[in-house]
Amino acid sequence: MRFHAAFGISVRAIGGCASALLLGAALAGCASAPTSAPASAASVASVKPLPADADLLASLLAAQFALQDNDLKGGAEGFAKAASLSRDPDVAEEATRLALTTKDWALARTSLARWHALAP
């Protein structure tokens, strides 16, 4: 025998009520949270954007997009640039692998030297 047939209430209705109660409790907790005063102008730190040639994330994304477009040369160059900016030996390893795949020996030497410097 099914649960809702025995008690006249469906499991879906119980789940809906439970989620509504949880949502209400969460909103009530947020409504009673104390608000902080806005920061004064003196305490706000100024943030300067990175130049495009020094942005590790942008280099990794560009390399991944190049690989997604089957541009192995662009991916290898992007990973090599990212490897020069990163301290992660895995990035340098991937740059080396891609440079070897594209048979760009100069890029492979540079990437291998970076990989060896990061993970001797």
C-alpha cells in the first residue's frame, strides 16, 4: 500500500512543506542579521588591474579555448606563457607536452626548463 493512500497525504506535499519551512527559516535568519556600517573611504583598498600579459588566468583560458578550437599551436603557446607566470609544475608539464606535440622545439626547450625549475 502506498503512503499517500494510507494517510491521505502525498510524499510530494510533505517535501514541499519541508522545503518551504527551510526557506522561511533561512530568510528569517538573514532578516535578523546585524548590518555593518559602510566602510570609510580611508579603509577601502585600491585595486589595480593586471596587465593582460601578466594575467595567469587569462593565459590559461586562452590556451584552453585554442585547444578547444583544435589550435594546438595556439594552445602550446598559451600554456607556455601561463607556465612562465605560474608556480605550478603541472602547467609547465602541459606546456612541454603541447610544445612537443606541435614539434615546436624552441618552445619545448623553454617549457621543459620551466618545468625542471618548478619540479627538479
